[in-house]
Amino acid sequence: MIFKIMVFLPLVAALVAGLGRNVLGNTGAKLVTTGALFISCLIAWFVFSLYMTGLGVAQVVPVLEWIRSGEMTVDWSLRIDSLTAVMLVVITSVSALVHVYSWGYMAEDPSQPRFFAYLSLFTFAMLMLVTADNLVQMFFGWEGVGLASYLLIGFWYHKPSANAAAIKAFVVNRVGDFGFSLGIFGTFLVFGTVSIPAILAAAPGMAGSTIGFLGLRVDTMTLLCLLLFVGAMGKSAQLGLHTWLPDAMEGPTPVSALIHAATMVTAGVFMVCRLSPMFVMSPTAMTVVTYVGAATALFAATVGTTQTDIKRVIAYSTCSQLGYMFFAAGVGSFGGAMFHLFTHAFFKALLFLGAGSVIHAMHHEQDMRFYGGLRKHIPVTFWSMMAGTLAITGVGIAGVFGFAGFYSKDAIIEATFASGTQHGYVAFAVAVFAALLTSFYSWRLMFLTFWGTPRWDGSEHIQHAVHHDPHAPTSVGTAPIPHLNHATSGTLGYHPHESPKSMLIPLVLLAVGAVFAGFFFHGLFVDAEQGATFWNGSVAFNEHLMHAMHEVPELVKLSATIVMLIGVGIAWLAYVQSPELPGKFVANAGGLYRFLLNKWYFDELYDTLFVKPSISLGRLLWHGGDEGIIDRFGPNGAAAVVAMGSRAAVRFQSGYLYTYALVMLLGVAAAATWVMTR
């Protein structure tokens, strides 16, 4: 019963807050949804503690009989094991703190009950996904988070950009979900069931078998895993299906934290880990997962170095870190992938909510070029984001203490090298270089925001030319300003202020997670003996790889720390010591800079390949097909014939006797002629 309460309480709260908003009002709706999430969070931590201490056992809690169709039987059940326990803690903890944070952030919004109802609905859908005992139930939660994300990204529906971003997220994810649904169909065809335990138990028996697909004979497990992975690419924004993720920043900042830290984007990683016994049966699929993850980590990290919107920098950081999780899974380190998912939830939610606090302090200005010198004005926000930055960049000393990312990111880097495969070595090289870029863009964000001369009080003016020259670097050497929320002179004319306590308390609590989550829990995820006991078969835990991680050369173990220090040094030199350097770089490497600033031109490429041809085809079918053929010869044509006949008939309705006599005579003659010819 306690599991059902944990999962369904957010749904009940969403319905009560959404349908009863006129009765409850803003405060009542917030109390109902926030209270429900904290109850679910407490239960989740209790469940996690059972598995952490070895007292938890895998179990299935039946809810109801759902589908009976021929040979397919689908029961709605809640599967609880150590993998589920990790996800429950991540989802409910971040969601509960996001609910509290939203009390302050959304205080002036007139639609607060609707917002909090959407947040709780989002959380319920994700809980349904991670507790699924079969693929159909997982797909229900999968589509549920897609729907809720659409509602939340487009929450401010009066903004055209928010509507466009919500539609983009929905459409791009439909592409991935089509592949996921094909994978589910194929899995049922091969195994005769959608029950996850039954599928995983039968997966080894399918090794080496083939299946027909598009007129070809292909390896069964490779085909099924790659189709399922297409769904993961969409939900977790991997290269090719990533374009929706940065645009999701159009939603309120708490939404960004929830989507990017604990819910939608982690669904793909969770699915691959849940079905890991299937994936390990196909070396080809594992290789593809590794290369896609590595490409995504590299792409997003390079783009993050040029962005000036504080939320977009963190969004591309999320995309890059998801790449880390996937190539960890691709080399067989499923425990490492889940470990980074676990730590990432805390420090990424912290960074997003910290960015929201900065935006709140700066009166909704999101361009970092108009920040500077804020650490003395918003100290709690500053120290919280400092903790998140230390965590994501992996600061720590082996054997002594490290922030969360130090343990999880280093574990992934060591696992890629220890795998001893070609794709593992490629992932290792990408991981180290991406770690350097991560350090650079993370500290660039901190230096532009909290250090240097304030660029919001009139002490440093942005030249008017920046509004006219699309490539002119500003005084801090970054990109042009497409839109300003303030006067042309660059003077904002206001004083930053710290956020209310309802926003600061979640920051402090998440900062605790960013500091200590890796230190206290790393043994559960990546230690060979302790990890095997903790996971207990819920993922394909590779003990051999975990042992091999400790045998890698010392330089491999130190590589992440070395590049982290290099990244910090470059960022400090460019944005604190010599602020003119970025401008010089842009002037000398404008092509590379514009390539990264425009996100490798993926949006422009898709616009050319898909959007414009679709619009042209739609217009052709609209004007040429619908109007030119169907309407012309259909309803419009019939109406025209009737109109012409009516106009002709009207001429005989003259009111004169001889006209009617003539018509009658013509009618009699016509009738007589017809009879005679018959």
C-alpha cells in the first residue's frame, strides 16, 4: 500500500489542484501539491534506505488488470527494486524541492494552481515510467512525461516562442517515440510478451538469432535494442534528436530544473539500464550507444562554450552530461551511468534553480553579459552555485574528499579506458576533452555572473553598434545580443536583490547533495562487491569492469582533474585576468565561433531538409490538391453547377403567360421525342 501511495499521491494532488483551483485558490493548490510530493519523497528515501542497507528485495505490487488481447496480457503493476529505488529518490527529491522553489519564483503568476498541477502530473508520469513492470506501462509513463513537458514548456502560452518550443519538443520526441514503439512491437513479436522480467530472462536465448526487417535479415537483439535506443535518443536529447532541449528553456526556470535534472531527460538512460540484459546481448548496439553518447557529449560541450543565455549554457551542459551517461552504459558500466544520473540530478537541479535565482535578482535578465560582480549582492545564490560548479567540474582529491561529480564522472572516465575496446578508448578521449570544456564553460558562467565589474549599474556600457552588427563582440568578448530587455545604452538601472527564502532553502538543500552525494554513495554504484549486492540483478552489473577500473594507469585517474584545472585556468584568464581575450579570439576565429554559436547549424539543417519541404508540400496539397482539385470539382464545382442552373431557371420565371406556355411546349416536345426514340 505504501508504494501505491508514493506513486499515485502526486496524481491525486494534480487533479485536486487543477480541477479545484477556484475553490482552493493559489495557496491551497500549492499546499496540496507540495505536501503530496514531500510525503512521496519521504517514502522514496525510506525505500532507498532499505536497499542501501541490504534489507530491500525486488517485488511487484499489483494495481489492476489492464489489457487482455489475444496472447498479450498486460497488468498494471509497480516494480520495486534497487534501480527503481534510485530513480524514486531522484525524482521525488528534486520535484519536492522544485515545488517549494516555485512558491517564490511563481509568486506573481496568475495561474499558479495550473502550474503546480502540471508539476505534479509530470512527477506522476515519471514515477509510472520508472515503476513499470512491462513495456506498455513504461510507454504510458513515457508519453505521460512527453505530454506534461509540452504543457510546462508552453505554460506561458501567450508567448509565441514558448508555444513554438513546446511544439518542437513534442514533435521531435514523436520521432524518437516512433522508434521506441517499433521496438516494443518487435520485442512482443520475438518474445511473445511485454513483461520486462520475462523478456530479460529470455534475452540470452536470442543471441545469434536473426529477424526480417525491411527486406533484410538482421540480428534480432541488435535490431530490437537499436529501435528502443531511438526512443532513448529522443527523450534524453542525444545528437540528432537533441534540438528540442535548449528551446525548452522557454518554460519557467523550475520546469527547466525538473526536465533537465530528474525527469524527462533521464528516462532514456533509465530505460537502457533497465533493459541492460538485452543490450549486452548485442555488441553492435552497445557500440552504437557509446558512439552516440560520445558525439553528444562533445557536441553539447563545444556549443556550451559560446552561449550567453545563462539557462542555455546549463541546458547544453545537461545534454553533454547525458552523453557521459550513455557512453558509460555503452561500455558496460551501467552502475556508473546510474551513479552519474544520481549525482547529476542534485548539482544540475541546483545550477538551474541557482540560475533562476540570478534571473530573479536581475529582473528577468538572462544574458550573462549584463551581469558581473553579483557575489556580494546575492551571497546565498553565489555559494550555492559555487557548490554546483565544483560538483559538475569534478573537484576533489582521491582518497580524501570530492564533490559529487568528482566520483561519478571520474568513474565513467576510468570505466571507458578499462573496457579495453576501441569504442571505449574513443569515449575516453572524448570524455577527457569534454571535461575540459565543461570546466571552462562552467567557470565562464561563474566569472561572467559573479566576478568582474558590474555591467548592470552603468559602470560599463555596451556600445550601441552591437545592436546593428550581428557579429560584433561586446566588451566581455561574447556573442551578439539578439534581444535586450533594457535600454539601448546597456544601463539596466536597478539593484540586484537576493531571492526569498522559499527559493533559497531548496538551493541550500540541493547544495548539500551536490557536495556529499558522491562521497557517501559511490560504493553502492561502482564498488565491485558492494555494487553487486546493491544492484542484485536489477541492472547488468559488470563486476569485472569495476575491478579493472582500479587497475588503470595513474595518469588516466588524474586526467579529469588535470583538464579540470586547465579549464578553470583558461576561464579565469579570459574572463577575469584579461577580459579582452575572448573578443580577440572571436575576431581571429569568427568562423569557428559562429559555427559553435549557431549550434553546428543543426536547426538550420533541419529547417532546410524537413521544415521547408514539409511546408511546401503542405501548401501544394492545400492549394493544388484541396482547393484546385477536391474543392474545384467537389463541393465548389457542384455549387457552381447549381448556381448556373439557378441563374438559367430564373430567366424563365418572368411572370408572362407566353413564357410559361413556351416552356410547357418545349417540355411536351422533349417528352414526345424521348418516347418516340424509345
